[in-house]
Amino acid sequence: MRINEDLTKPVIVHSASLDWVPSPSAGVDRRMLYRVGGEVARATTIVRYAPGSAFPRHVHSGGEEILVLEGTFQDEHGDYPEGSYFRNPPGTSHVPAAKDGCTIFVRLWQYRKGDETQIVRQPGEGEAVAARAGAESARLLFDDGQERVLIERWLPETTITVDNQRGLEFLVISGSLDAGGERMKAQSWGRLPAGEALKATTGSEGALLWIKDAPLQHPDVLAMPA
């Protein structure tokens, strides 16, 4: 399966307009934003857990990065309410579930060799950093020199430019903005190749965004299973 696999082209996906695709586990459905591979894939996905659903224990051979969008995501290590962010590096495992249901944003098999940092940021955690022009606030979730991940709150009816030296990926968590000639609302996702800045104008309610500044695919990205 190949979805938005050409990393040299800008892409915007309005995930709310996509159909939900069942996963192998009952009650767990997906909206696929980027995918290269079959059930094991290099992928970026919106995943919905119905109340009481769970996924069997599995090892993240290629690493996993998650942002909780709605509800509370759970595993044997604890609860992760809306706004939680965590990174499970290659070799980690867990049994994900959602007693009351949840929706999460997930990136799989996009780790590079040697990235073994495991972090959990509960809602509101992360270092407050200087906000760019047009933003009300910015919170740093992760930065190891190769990737920089932030949550930013952008002011209403404001035009903002985000420079892009190595690749940019972003998700609208709430609010709205106009970018690339399209209106992006909650759970709209975008990806821009290096050198193409993000230029956006927020709507009347402003916008809350997750932003990753990093190569769209690391040169030493972990190899997928044959």
C-alpha cells in the first residue's frame, strides 16, 4: 500500500473527510495519511479506539510516536489523556487500550538508527520556549538536534510563516488556518519538503498545532522488514 509516498511533494490531508479503515483488532479503526507497506508499514495515521477496545501486545520494532487527540489512551504503564505526547523507541512494547475510547495521531517506522530516547509528556508538560511571530505560546516536546517537536498556539486572524530548512510536518489540533490554498480544520495534516516554508493565516478562533521540524525521512531511517 502506498499513500502520499512522494516526499518531494507538499501534501495536505483533511483527515475528517477520510473513511475509517478497520484494523486487525476489533474496535480500532484508522485514517491513513501516509503509508508505505502493508499491515507493517512506514506510516502516519489517525487511529480511533472504540470504548473498551484494545490492541494485542506488540513490539515497536520501528519505533512509535503518539499524540493523544481525544479521550484517554491507556496501556499497562498508565493513562494518557488528551494532549499527551510520547515516543516509544525501537524495541519497546505495550498493550494499548482505551476504556472510554480515544483518538490518537501515530507515526510508525520513522525512527533513525540509534534513536533510543523514550519520553512521556503529559498534557501541558514540555519546556516553554520563545513563540514565533504571530504565536501566543510554544511548548517544546522533544529536541535531539535531529528532530524538533513543538505544540504551538497561534493567535486568531494572523498570518504566520514557519521557515523550513530540513522538512516540516504539522497537524491542526484545534481551530483552523488557511494554507496552500486550503482551509485546514481540526485533524488536518500537512507535510512540506525542505525549502518550502509554511505560510498560513489562522481563522477567527486561532489554531493549536503540533509541528515537527525534521527530515521527512532520515537518511539512516530504520529498514523495514523484507
